[in-house]
Amino acid sequence: MSPLLAPKPLKSRLTNGDRLRGLLVRVPAPMLIDMAGANGFDFIFLDTEHGIADQKDIAEHIIAGRAAGLPTLVRIGEGETALALRVLDAGAEGVIVPHVRTATEASAAVRLAHYPPLGDRGFATYTAAGSWGKATAAEHAAKAAATTMVVAMIEDAEGVSNAGGIAKNPGIDAVFVGPSDLAAALGYDAARADEARLEVWAVAAAARRPVMAIVSTGSQARKAWDQGASMVVLNAQSAIDSCLADWAAES
């Protein structure tokens, strides 16, 4: 896709029921983003919670995504309101907020990502998101309200218990169960965490809220689609490591 032809916003595609394929990138690796665009992916999941968090690196990865025709969602760390502002100003289409445990915390996640009256995000048009000042204040505010996504991560036992209230918040665009943190919270019991994930997915479906899944293989992706995921993200680091291990074992 030409970098001059902006892709349809993820938010509208999700609302239309499209299946969206993403690539999770943790390490400074703009080449992976370019490869994802060449292979028909739909978006980039840039992880700054467990990966890069330098503002320059983040901005360069978002630019790489834009050049490849791929919108970027950025997972921020817990409580990182300032980082949320900066990545959205840099042109990210949304934020993925970890450890959302209650409906109140879901509302806080929405507020940090949106301009007034929906939220508390500081307003500026002279950023990449504001087309470097070419957008008027009204145009920029309208575009942000229509396209900015907030994905709530449920990865604690409390979040599982409160999944209904989290999913019903109209400002939450999708729910993502974090499998590793949830398993740790449940005594490092992966099977129990997967049961909890399905429980959250059922609650989200009842609230008509899309869910996101993270996978490492094609078969895992197919299973996630079959179970009702709307957004499936390939963990690039895990997939590459698996390929390296297979090659080492056979060589």
C-alpha cells in the first residue's frame, strides 16, 4: 500500500466486523514492521511495557508503520499517562492499557486517551497526529474522537471478576486478556488462566465488545479466530525464537 494512501482506521474496521491481524514488536525492529506490511498484516502492536520505551524509538516505529500502511497501537506501562499522550501525538491510533481491574480503571484508561469532553488528554494540533499543524482544531478533535482506540488489558483476578463492567464501558474498543500476567496472578496456572480468558471473552461477547488474542503460531491464530477473537496478534519475538530453535535442532 502506498504510504500516501492512509489505511482505513482500525476503529472503523473493528466496528464493521473485520478480522484484524497484528504483529507484536518488542525490540527496536522497524524492518519487522515493513515486513508485516509486505505480508498483508493490518496493524502493529508496539510493546513499550516489556520492550522499547524510548520516545525516539517509539516515534520511528510509528513512522515505519505509517510508511508500510500499518496503523500502530502502543501498549503503555501501568499508570503511564504521559507516555499515552506522547505516543498518540506521535501518530499512534490507540493505546493498550495494562492491568485494568475495575470499571473505574477502564474509565481512567478512556480519559487518558481522549480529548475533552471524552477525556483529559492534552490538546495539540502541531504534532504528527495533527498533520503537523495542517489540521484545524475542530478537524483534529473530530478525527481523534472517531479513530482513537482504547484496548483494556485484563490480567488480574480482580479484572476477571469485573470484566462485565470493563467491557460495557462505551469508550473501551476491545478487551485483551494478558495470558502471562493472568497465569502469574492465578498461581502460575496456565490452564486456569485459559479458563479465565474464555470466561472474559464470553462476558465481552455479551457486551458486544471485540476481543484481542496473542499467538505464536498459525494454528493458535486459527483457534483464536474460531473462539471469537476479532484481533489476533502474532508475537514476533516468540515466532522468531521458535524458528531459530527448530533450525538449530535440525542442523
